[in-house]
Amino acid sequence: MKKNEYGTFCKIYGKSLRNKVLEFILELGELDFAVSDILEEINISKPKLYQIIKELEEENIIKKSREVSGTQLFILNKKDEKVKLLIKSFNECLKTVIDELKEDPVLEAEVYVDNVNVLDKLAGVVPV
């Protein structure tokens, strides 16, 4: 996803900066992130991003994971019920994208890696 583009999650749930940040975090799955990681990928002002991060943390959607060289890292709070629903919704969005890719005539040929159809394998990408 390019800085000024919205992904499928945002197209379905609303094209807002908050949803764009959520989509980025959901894409990371198990990985933790720094605020600077989001700033590199999303066209958003630093103050607005810090506001969104604070809100997400207060809502228990993300939590502090660790600190590396003075930089605070965050991670999805996968124990929270709201986060479980977000992940499920995000996975459904990914399945929609995969289904669209399967129907694309340019991608008509199936993609196999180690005798596994990659598009079929991607159907359940982010574990809940």
C-alpha cells in the first residue's frame, strides 16, 4: 500500500487516518512496531499519529511491548475481544482480495511454491 492509498480494510470500514493506522498494524500481525515505522508508511502528521496511538492504547487495542535503544515499541493486544474481531474482519478483507486476485485474468495461472497453491494458502493469513 502506498502512502496515499487506502487498503481494502479502509475501503470497507471507512477511509479515515485511524483505520489506515489500524490496517497497517493489522498487517504486521505478530510483529511489534515503532511510531516511526508508521510515519514511514502512512502520510500522516506526527501529532495526529501520536493522538491515534494514544487512543488505541487507551482502548487496549495496542499495548507497549518493549523498548529498543530508547524507542518504545507497540504490538496488537491479541487478548482483547475487540482486537480478535478486528483480526477476523481484517482476514475477511484479505480473503476478498485473494478472491479478486484469483479472478484476475492476468493472474489466471496458479502460483505454486513447494507444490502448494500460494493464493489458496493465503486464505487464512493472520491467526486469531
